[in-house]
Amino acid sequence: MAEGVNVCVFSGNLTSDPRTKDVNGVEVARYTVAVNGRKDEVTFVQCSHWKPGGVLPFLKKGKPVCVSGSIRLAQWETEGKPRSAVELNVRSLTLMGGKSQEDDTPF
């Protein structure tokens, strides 16, 4: 049986500044991208970005980005109740939009 392909691309705006944490010695940034659809429809994509490196200082609430990576189902329990969410494991991030007056982005 052939292996499937799991690649998704989303563009939208960050809903907040990223939250970072250390997982087994590796930095992980978590953030949500709001993707506008038709007729005021908005999809919120939860993202996990392993080793975000030098791009992290430029990820601010409202910043337009394009993210790509693989989708996975995250599962956990809260107060004994099972929870789940679809999460994008980010492999590539592109900062979008032009340089604004208050932006320190070097491009």
C-alpha cells in the first residue's frame, strides 16, 4: 500500500503572540492562525512550530503569515473528559505583508 501525503498550507493572521515552551530540550512555539473564508467564515488553525529560531521575534498578534506542514490529531484529557483538536505541525513559515512603520522586520 502506498503512503499518503499529508501537507497543508494556510495563510491568515496570528490571533495572539506565540507561547513558547521547552519540550525535551527543544523550543516549541504554539500559536493560532485565523484563516478567512467565504462570507465571514473564519477557521482557526492551531500550530506547533518546533525550533522556530530567528523568526520568533517577528511573530506578533495580527501579523499575516503563511504556514505549511502536516496535520495531526492532538488528544488529551481535561477533568477526566477526552478532548481533541486538529493541529498543524509547522515545517515552513513565511511572513507576509509589507513592512509597516512600527515593524522591525528586515524585509
